[in-house]
Amino acid sequence: MLKDPDTRFFYNASDGVDVFADGLAGNAIWKSLPFVAKQQVTKLPAGIWTFGGPLSCEQYAEALVQAYAG
């Protein structure tokens, strides 16, 4: 699965700490993952409450669509 060339990684980091961009920036294992090497890692916009109801789900889905299409 992780070696599939179409694998993309989406995440959110709304608390001000971006563990993927900052914490793993120098990690050899992280950098060797195909989706990282191909720059297919996308941070979603802050402010989407991932534990919410239908509106949060809609916002999250829209953010995924925009990120994937962009």
C-alpha cells in the first residue's frame, strides 16, 4: 500500500505543532516513504474540527477534494 505510486498523505495540525513538517523533516525513514519523496504530503487547513458533526465532515471532505485536486 505505501509503495503504491498513487498514495497521498493528508493530515491536519491545528494545535500549532506540525509534527510531520517539523518533527519528521530530518527523519530518514519518513523521507524514504514514496509519498514523501514525491511531495504528496498535504497539510489540510487549520480550523476544521475533526470530531464534529455533519458540518465538520463537509468541511473536511471539501478540504480533501481541494487538496487532492490542487
